[in-house]
Amino acid sequence: MKITAKTIIATVAAPVLTLLMMTSAVAPKEGYKVGDNARDFSLKNIDGSMVSLANYTPATKGAIVIFTCNHCPVAVAYQDRINALNKKYQPLGYPVVAINSNDFNAVTDDSYENMQKRAKEKGFTFPYLLDETQQIATAYGAMKTPHVYVLQKEGNAFKVKYIGAIDDNKDDAAAVTHKYVETAVNELLDGKPVSQNYTKAIGCGIKWKTASAN
Amino acid sequence: MKQYGTIFGRYYMLKHFILILAIAFVGKVSAQQNVKMVAFDQVKELMNRNTDTTYVINFWATWCNPCVHELPNFLKLDSINKNNKVKVYLVSLDAPKDIETRLKPFVKKKNIQCPVWLLQGPDSWIDNVDSSWDGTIPSTLVINNKLKMRQFTQKELSMEALNNMVSPFVSKNR
């Protein structure tokens, strides 16, 4: 066999690359930092349509991307607050886009059908998308639910401006003293820099698929 | 019951009955005494204690499956290290409203003897435990201020991994 670049690629590089890509999806150690451009996606919404940041018309100034799910009690505690965020900020150009990246084979509560049920029960006013391959959670570096990424539109790009918690009290909405996401979006709407662009929060770890489950 | 037939007998019957009630009551109360609601100040105080005891502080919740899965390892660690100056504290992030309906029944069912502290919000204390912690549970802090030793991890621990984390503290304490 003649050794050309093509043969080298075929015999060495391609298998190596394939092997690298086959490593199981574990919790990402990378992911976005504030200031990074967030990749777009095309994920199935509960109404069957495919939603991307580019084609989602309410996302005129940016988007509040929230990794969330059905089963996690912390995510459940935030459901009404997430809905309220959308009602307030979608008219202002920053709609909520919720993404469920959990392995629904491991957690049946987080299946597509159950997502549809929950959205109907709670009257969700925002897209609730299924990230079946978990690629989007991996790209963003989402670790838990809920986990928020506030994005600001700059031309065709969506830049990460805030990462973290919705507010500072997961259990008691009435006892919240810092509404981190609202403050961040308000500052962006005012053309100001985000004063607190990163916070930490308690949540349920995202349920990653294991290699054997694929 | 013949012995209770007389007046003295009835007195003793009442006395025994009250005694049994008292024991049952104390038993019930003490079973819950290890569970209490705290603010972060108390956790901070624990982390800053300057005794030669090694504190193993596990952050968990009844709703967190990996947390519940690794819990027996902490209970075992606590029981086998009674003479090694190692004390386990279980800091729960369950919702405060669930303390009676969810947390206490869980503690009773699993026969957990260590202190179980239900931590109330606000949630801004996460960095104060460890700057590397992003808030995902389970997570565990092992600390001994007299020995100036400290280890933090934010993942589920097998019995072996937990022992490996704690044994340097124990051997240095000998």
C-alpha cells in the first residue's frame, strides 16, 4: 500500500479520533466562561418544533438559557420563578429557553412526554427543549439543575454574560435577597456591565449517560 | 395482673405505665435530637474549631440519590473511628419545610446517630466552604485545624475513597 497522507489518515488518525470521541460523556470540566460566545443548538421543543437561538424570534437582545428538568426538587422549587422570569423578560428581548439534558433512560420523570405534561400543568410560557445527546450541556459546561447562562446578542453571536444561580434562596422565594439573573438582565438592558456575573448554587447534578447505556 | 389487684398494686401499675411512657417519650425525643436547623454561622464555627478532632462534614440531601447512596459509608466511618477523634457531621440541604415530613423520618429509618444539620438559606455560603466547590452535592470537607489539614471533594465517595481521605488525618493524630 502506498503511503500517502490519505493512507496515514485512514489507518492512524481516523481510528484515534474515533476512539477519542467514544469516551463516555462524563461531567464536563470545561464549558463556557463569562465572555465566551455560546454555540447555537437545534433542539426539540415540547410542541414538536425545533428551536435554535437563531430562529427563536423573541430572542432579539439575548436569551436566558436555563438547564433544568422535571425531577430535581430544586428545579421544581424554581419552576414558578422561571416562568415569572420569562413573563418579565421575553417582552424585553431576553426570553427564557429551558433545556433538559438529563438521561431520561435513567430518570423516567425527565422523559419528553413528562416534560410536555409538566409544561402543561405549570403553564410554562417558554420553550422546554430536550437535549437528548447531552451535547449542549457538555458544551456549556452545565453541571446541575437549575443552572443559568444569560446570553447577550452581539450581531449573530450570543455572548455569555452571567453564569450561575437564579437567586440566593432555593427554598423560599419570599426570603430571596439577591435576584442574580434579574439584576444581570436589567444591567444588560441598561447597557451596563454585569456587576455579579458568576454565582454558585445547590442543585441536582445533571444525570450523565454512561458509556454502557449508549 | 394479680399483683396489681391491691391498692398498692394499682399504684405500681400506674408507676410502671408512666415509666414506660417516659422511656418511650425520651426514646422518641432523643432519636430526633441529632437533627436540627442551623444557619451557616454554625457550620462556619464548626469549620473553624481548633480542637484536635478531625471533622468530616458531608453536604447532602434526601433528594440527592448519590448522596443517599454514599451515606452508609459515613455512618460506618463514624462508628469505627470513635476512639480516633473523628466526628462526622451531615449537613443537609433539604428544604427547611421538609424537616419533619422528610428529613427526620429518613434519619430515623436509617438509624443515623451523627449530628444532622439542616442548613437554611440564603445560599451565598457555598464559596465559604471551599472556593473550588460549584455547589453540586454530594461534597465532603475533612478538616482538622490543630493539625492544619484540610481536604475537600465534590463527588460521591466509596468506602475506600472516604477511608483514603480520612486516614492521613488519623495517622497524623496518633
